Amino acid sequence: MNKLVVIGQGYVGLPLAMRGHEAGLVVVGYDIDRTRIDGLRGGSSFIDDIDDTTVRAAVDSGRYLPTTDEADLAGFSFAVISVPTPLHDGEPDLSYVESAARTVAPHVRAGSTVVLESTTYPGTTEELVAPILEAGSRLRAGRDFHLGYSPERIDPGNKTHTLVSTPKVVSGIDAASLAAVDAFYRQIVDATVPVSNTRVAELTKLLENTFRHVNVALMNELAMYAHDLDIDLWEAIDAATTKPFGYMRFTPGPGVGGHCLPVDPSYLAWSTKNTLGKSFRFVELANRVNAAMPEYVSNRVVRRLDAAGVTVGEARILLLGLAYKPNTGDARESAAVRVAEQLVAAGAEVVATDRHVGERDVPRGVSLVELTEAELERADVAVLLVAHDDLDFELIARSARRVVDCQNRLRGDNVDLL
């Protein structure tokens, strides 16, 4: 029976590990976070898309081993690296990828396959990962073992487009590697999309998210200008969406969050600057616009309070949602969290409701409360930041004294749309 090693048991790695187990593989889920691994061993999931029952069944089957012990990686057929690739001072931080490659390298055998899934700039697989694996294994990538890149397309909270149903872009450093990577993922997903080389696959991931990033920035800037011009941008978006060609719907919000949009386009901009010495102006502009949105939302809240004769330092503000997107507890790089931090810094009493987000992701100075009529009536203003399905929008519209709605979900004289 083939053995799959997944390095990193986060929002990407854990779903892949569970799917590998479901496909009949022996799976080792490796992570350096001992608390996370202890939880998984106990059958406890920390992400919404994977429930505790699934993890517990996988552990009890004996074919899923969550571990922090590198020795458990020995004898793998497939290894997938799915670790964070954050920015550090505006530059790509590939230290997690490097560490993961060094961890995998001693266990690479002739005929085994290693795949990088972490988002990165074009050239990483061949120029960074391959030399580390070769040095640690004393084998040659392509000749002795297979190496490829397949960008992750996990969308937390999305019940329609899942890991299995979303086509998987696959690549290899040579034809044999591509064939091996493609054969592996065909066990995992419904459809694969082979591309000619790893650099194309690496760019594909950056292209997908840069496309979203730039278009979201366009909507965010339009939201600011449309408000000043007293035009309902949301109505204009609905009208434009009726066009059956040449238009794709994007909407404004309090900013961008998660691992992808705040990070991935900057990888592309950095690569362009570092390789070609040229600025990627669209990305740089989109970064500035999207990064400014939490402050813009905070200022809109303050102005709404001022119009009611309430100073921000005397106000109680109820934030509706802290995650970076609806129906998930993922608060990585959340714009809602940045709005909360800014309002706390302005002196407001800030409370928040979000049944998905855990205590550790709640900003300092913010208290979690249940969404009740009393809490809505007590708040000087409520701010709808994340439109979780479990929010009672009728209750909010009926009971809140005033609302700043960043998601176009509410209507009424008490509602101020973004």
C-alpha cells in the first residue's frame, strides 16, 4: 500500500491528508506544531471543513498518523509539502519550505515523488527545493526521484468547489515527474490539468490570485468614490452582472484576508522586480488600495458615530464577524481583525460576534459576545464585516440602532452601505 506524507497539517495539508486516507493511502501528517498534532491524534479538527468525526475515524483506522517525529516519514511513496509562505518585510519568506525540504530529503528513495504545493514565485521548485532534496538524499531529481509542483486551490468554507471537485494543476521537472505527479493526484481529485513545467504551474497560482486581488481593489476604490458621489455601487454591480459576456462579478469589502490575496500578488511583484528589475504596477496599486480599506471602514464608522453625536472614545461598537471570509474560522490576515484593532486604538469599547473564530484569534481589547437583541440595542453602531450564514440578518436590521454594512446584506433607514 502506498504511503503519503503531507508536510504541514494546516488549512491545505489536513484536507489533503484526509482525502489521501479516503482514497486508501497510508497517510502521515507531519507538523512542527505539537499542540496541533496532539489535537489531531485525539480526533480533534481545528478547521471547519474537516469535522472531528472524520479525523477520529482516520486515526482509528491506523492509516493516518499525525506526528512531529521525522522518523515516521521513512518509506514514503509520495510527499507533499504544504507549508506557509509568508511575507517578511515585503519579501518572500521561504524558510518553512526550506525546512520542510530538509525534513523530507533524508527519506527520499529511488522512485519516490515529492510535490510542492505552497504558493511561491516561479523557479522555486527547481532552484530551491530540488538542490535541498538532492543534497539530503544523495539522489538526483528527475533521474532518481520525481519532483513537481501543484498549486493548492483550497477555498475554506466552500461546499461547492472542494479539494476533490476543483481541477488540480500539475507539473513536473521532466516528463517522468509530470506523469508521476499526475498519477498521484488522479487518486485524489476528479480532474487534473497538466502543464508543461513547474514554472508555469507556479505562475498559475499567482495569476489566479492576482486577478482576484486587482479586481477586488477596483471595487474597493469604486466603493469609496461612489459613496462620496452618493451613488449606490451595489446596485450598479447588480446591474452590470446581468451582462452575459465581458463582465465578471466582484464586490467591495473591508479589505482582503486569508493567506492568498494579501500575500500571493506580492510574490509575483517581488519576482518581477528581482528577476527583471521592473515594477508590477497593477499589483503595487492593488496592494495600496486593499491595504487601505480597513482604515477607510474604521473612518466610516467614526463618521457614522459623529453624525449621531457620539464620539468614538465613548462608543460601544459591535463587530459582526472576525474571520477573513464567510463560513470559516480562518482569521489569517483578516481585514475584520484590522478594523477591530483600529477601533480599539481609537478608544472605542469593541465587542464582536463570530461563532467560527476561536479565542486565540480575537484581537487584544476585543470581547466576544453572542448576537442577541440586547447586544444590538446596547451597541452605538454595529459593523457587518463578514456575512456568515449563521448571522440573523433580520434581527440585526431590526434591532441595531445604526449599522455600517460592508457586505450589502441589510436594508433600512438605520443601515449605511459601504
